[in-house]
Amino acid sequence: MQHWGLNTYLYGPKDDLKHRLLWREVYSPEEEGQLRTLIVEAQSRGLRFVYALSPGQDIVFSSSCDLTLLKRKLRQVSDLGCQAFAILFDDIDHSMCQADSEAFSSFAHAQVTVTNEIYRFLGEPPVFLFCPTEYCGSLCSPSVSKSPYLQTVGEDLLPSITVIWTGSKVISRKLSVDCLAEVESVLQRPPLIWDNLHANDYDSRRLFLGPFKGRDPQLKSHLRGLLLNPNCEFEANYIPLHTLGSWYRAGNEDRKDEECEYSPDRALATALRDWMEELNQPLQAAPSGGNRGQKAQGRGLCGGKGLLSESQVQLLVGLHYLPHEHGPSAQKLLQELTWLKTNCHLVDEWHGRASRFLSLCEDIAQLHCSVVGGANRAVLYDLYPYVWDLRNTALVAKAFICWLGCGKTTGADLLGVESEPWVFKGGVSGEVQVGCVFCRFP
């Protein structure tokens, strides 16, 4: 992160139970040591460490006991050397208990009152973030400008506290200066963007390796900051963070030529070349509590020898691109499959395109083999479920096109009369999507 010009790391992992579910509980001495190490390591690299806490699921805002426990928890983290904090009230129920309804005029009033008190209790740290329950345009009722909730936040939240915003949607396709003007007005301060462009925690079968895209570089002067919520898999975030750094640096240099303007495609090409060096280093995954990036000792079960080619890495990225768009290789796969399904009568052209499609399926299967046999085992462990899933999908598609081409074998002969359950993905949700209710045309 430091190498790419990034300066902030926000700690708020869902697998830390004491971040959300058990927010009242203080950290044990062992946990304190781990957290202190993380804080010191971040600060030693010039990174601001922001500790986030999510008490919103069950906090009683009017309870002096809960407020005391909240202060105790954040004081503990402050004593470990942390100087920046975030209070998150996202993804929770808007309703209040009876005691809170009697003490506060609204849900927003309750949140703002507690947040202001915590901010003062911590000595008004220079960085203090607040995530509202209405954190994007689609969650605002009735609209951004007319939301009583946001109006209360804008009027009553202390002006030095920064408000988190994700854009028009939870996962916004684009962010522009114009789309932020409305929320800046109602909040009475520029927001901080919490960007979910590369977040994949809502779908265990999706991964996003594409570039930081759809964000106007001019946004920087209209924001208090931008945080990227990345993939859950650590090794999948090289290109997202690398290209975020390119976006952040764009326009900061003295040069004004075209090369200094941010281009997602150019940033992706640069990040891809740099990532290839890391992909082909003989590294193994770190043991629990160990340091990442240890060199593999010998081959054994953890040592690979193959090198991923540039075309294979491009294929990998293209097949796992961005939430709102597929990369070139995925687009080609889908477009060709659609054409081949509907144009069997164009015999000569069909066989030529089928041959190229089958070659692409073979490339995807070979990509799986190369990742499995690659030198970097840490990358393998994070990417394996995704390349394995795509390999199987590509082989099924290949078999289907071969069946169409021969015109004799039945589908039952091809896949077996009694197909295994894993052929049908996603249960009821998958069946509904197969029925084209939520299809996205290539």
C-alpha cells in the first residue's frame, strides 16, 4: 500500500467477533498483542490505522451501561496506539427499543448523540468516521435530499466527524462530482467514499480482479477520502489496490500530459505486469500468526514450478473482472456460446467459430492447471475455488458445443441420465436465474 501511494488501512473484519457481534467485550492480552503489532506495523509504513467498531445491531443508545462499555472498548484500542476510529451503523434495523424511543426523537438522533459523545471522549481525534444506516442513495427515504435521517446527521453530527457514503448504490457503477453534490449538501460536509467496487462478500462464487474504474479523478477535491472495500481473499487484491494507487496519483504530478491522466486500461496493464512478478515467485501461504510471503522450502506438496504467462493472467483477470461488467475474455466466452446455441443452421461458419470456442475452453482448463502448478502457493490457495469452478463450467460448455456439433449424441448420453447435484448450481436461486429472470445479456 505504501509503495502505491496509499495511506490508510481501516480495520473492521467480520471474522473478528469483537468488531460487531461481541463489540462489548475487550480484547484478551494475546489479542491486544496482535492488534498492537498491526497498529505499529501500519504506522511504521506511513499508513494511518483506523479501528472500526459496529455496535449497531444490539446497542441500547440510552443505556449508560452500554455507553460505558463502548468507551471502555475504544479506550483499550486507543491505549494500544490507535489514533483514528470509525463507528459503523450500517446494515442494521431502523427500529428502536422502547427506552431509546423515550429518550431520543429519532433513530438518527440516537446515533448522532452517542457518536458525538464518543468523539469527545477520545479527545476529538483528527480522523473519526461515522457510517450512517442510510449510507447510499438507494437506502435513503424518500430521497437523499429529503431524508429526515440524513438531515439530522448533517445538522447534529459534529462537523469534524466524517460521514461514510457508498454512492447512489451499495455498489455504485460510477461516481462523479455531480452525483455527490446532493449528499454533500444534506450532510453539510464532503463525504468519505466507502467503495464496494471490488467487495465480493455477498457472493462466494465471484471474484473481482479488474481495475479501479468508473470514478472521476476530479472526485478527490470533493471528498474527505476514499476507502476501497476489497475482495475477501487477500491475494486477489493486487490489481484493485495497485490501480487505486494509480487513480490517486493521477493529476498529482507536475506533468500535465496524457500519461498523467488516469486510464483504467493503462493502469490495468501496468498492474498486471507487476503482479506477474509476484505470481511467479515461489511463495507459500503464511501459517496462522506467521508472516506472509515466506519462500517455499523445496517442492513437496506446497512447491510448484510452472510460470503463468501474460496471456494466462490476462485471461484470469478477464474472467473475474468487475461486478457490473465482464472482462474481454468473459465477454467473448458468453457471446460465442450464445451465437453457437442459436446458429447451428449456419454450418460452415458454425464449425469455424465452434473450433475457436473449444480452444478458449481449453485455455480456461489449462489456466486451472497452471495456477495449481504455479510457484506462488499463497495465490493458489486464495484463487483455487474460482479457477476450479470456471474450469468445470468451461468443460461443460465444451461438451455441450461438441454435442451440438455431432448432432447425434443426446444430452442424457453426454452428461449422464442421473446427473450429479453439483451440475445444478445455486438451488432455487440458481433455477430462477437460469430461467432468465435476472439474466445479463453478453
